[in-house]
Amino acid sequence: MPGTLLIVSAPSGAGKTTLVRELLKRDGRVQLSVSCTTRQPRSGEVQGRDYNFVGVDEFLAMRSRGEFLESAEVHGNFYGTSLRWLERQLAAGRDVLLEIDWQGAQQVRRAFGQAVGIFILPPSMAILEQRLRGRGTDDEATIARRIHAALAEMRHVAEFDYVIINDDLQTAITDLQAVVHAARLRLAPQRARHPELFSPLLQD
Amino acid sequence: MPGTLLIVSAPSGAGKTTLVRELLKRDGRVQLSVSCTTRQPRSGEVQGRDYNFVGVDEFLAMRSRGEFLESAEVHGNFYGTSLRWLERQLAAGRDVLLEIDWQGAQQVRRAFGQAVGIFILPPSMAILEQRLRGRGTDDEATIARRIHAALAEMRHVAEFDYVIINDDLQTAITDLQAVVHAARLRLAPQRARHPELFSPLLQD
């Protein structure tokens, strides 16, 4: 397909949200995936732009029909990425970025072998711990839980294609832009975008 | 290994030489592979920089000991890429670019699974033919032979990871730079460059 599916995962504290926001500002061809959710719209959220808001019955019916590429329950609400929605975007040549954890990434990879996996790491464990300690107002048990969760996420780094180490923010953004740029130049999307050039060369 | 091995292939007329020259100017971390050859040094060529000049006996002995990643005979002279030389460069974190044809690329890929293959295509067959016709001083048989050779090379495009279509030169250079930049951010070289960060995360 002419579009590229980008998966971005990271432990909390790695700076993923900032990086993705900067990428979206600089690269107009990348859009965030629009998830289905059963939670109530918050003020300012727009149906179809921020989320596809659906009822619980509808969500569960979609899920049982296998319409989700990945789905999860968070704080009693369901979230899922519609396979059909995603295929439509990629077929139209749009690049879609999914921010998910390693489990979601595994589910997506199974359905979309062509997905490009990007993992964001902090520059060191010491710096990650500093960031997770936050303003020093949380108790040690909470901090220990956060560090444990971050480590559990990071142990899946080897399942990703690219690793960006977020030490200097500007460097990390340039890195992310290069990965997205290169992802568009892989054989499969180039072939889908230029059939007149490739079809005389490839028989299958 | 911390360095990246880049293979660049293209049919003649695709503009590979210009693109690679521009990349080397802009990206000081990439160097051309230094081949062994049995041909005589030309004026200005420096041993170890342009080529490693060796005698025919020495070349054949190296070849029979399996010391070449790939080798070829062109106009009665032997050329080959020394496996040991290449491994030394990559281990030292240098990025090495090999300009070779699809056959050489296959040989290299077998020895270095981590090599990144980049194929340069012209924007269309019509433009390629125009370029191969040159200044209109060659006979039709010569031109037909060139077109045939270019097509034979291009039929191997699907063996490469990235495809750059050289329509606008500036765009193609930016594309090539992005691919090289992203190649350095793949899991394997990142892991080799940052063992202190990765080793607590990965057991194997």
C-alpha cells in the first residue's frame, strides 16, 4: 500500500508525546491514528478527528467480528484501532502513526507485516528514574511501580525496527523525521506509488 | 556492529555516481569501500585510499582463502572487497558504502545480513532511454545493448530495502541522506553503540 504505518512505543518518561507532537508539526503527511472508544467525548473533542466514539454494545460487536487491529480496556473504557479505517488511510497514501505499547505493537505487527516499529529510549536508566520521580511528591512505592512498568516496556525494544535515544530533543526529532522519510522509500510503498515504473520490472 | 554497510546499485543512466558523490560531500561519516584490485594505479591514485593495489597471485590466493566478500573480473583486471577490511571499518563505527551491481549485492547480502540495500531508479523508462542514447553519436545496436543491460539490472530492484527515484536531483539526495540517517538508527547498530543502555534490557 502507498501509505506507511508507523508504530511508536516507549516507556513513560522517554518523551514520546513531545516527539510525536513535533513530528506532526513538521511533517504534514503523517497523521495520528483515530481510535474507536467507548468513553464519553471530552469538551472540545471532535467525532472522527480525535476519536470515533461508539457505544459499548457496538464496540463489543465490532471486536467479536475481528474488526480491530488491536484493542485494550483502560479504566473501564474500551479503545481499539479499526482495521478497515486504517486500510482506507494507507490505500489513500496517508501515513498513519499509532502510539501504542509493546502488546498493541505485537498485535499490529501480526496484521500489518509492513508496519515500521520505532522505539524511544531515554539516554540512561538514571535519567529515566529522575524523570519518573517527577517533582518529588510521590511516595517510593508509586515511583518503584513506575520504574518497574518502564523497564517491562523497554524489555521489548528488540521487537522494533528503529531505536531513537531521546537525549537531546532536537536530535531525536531529526532522527524521527529521518526514519519516517526513509520508511516511505521502502520497496513496498514505492512500488505501490509507482506501478508504471515497477510493473514492467517485476513479475508476480 | 556499530557501523552500517550500505549497498547502492542502479542501472547506468540512473545518476548513481552523482548521488553518491553528493552524499559523501554532505555526510562525513560515510566512506566509500576501498576495493582490492590487480589493475595498475592511475596517476593520482593512492594506495589504501583509492584502492588496495595487489598482484594477481596475491589476489587469487586471497580469493581462494575466501577473503573476499564479493569479487569480479572487469576488462581482465580483478576487483574484490576484503571481508576483513570491511569488518574492521564497521567495528570502528564507520559507515561503508559499496557501489556494486545486483550480483555483487547478492554476495554481500549473504555475508552481511545487516547490509542496507538501496536501489536507484530513473523516473521512467523513456527518460532512461534518452539518457542512454547520450549525444546521439552511438549506433542503434550499442544503444539497444545498454538498454538491455539497464533493464536486466533493474529487474533486481525487489532485492533491495529502499528505492530512490532520481527525478529531481535535490530530492533524490535528500532521500538518500534520510535512508543513511535512518539506517544508523536500526536496532542492531544502536545496540552495538550503546551497550550500557541495551544490555540490562536484553538477555541473549
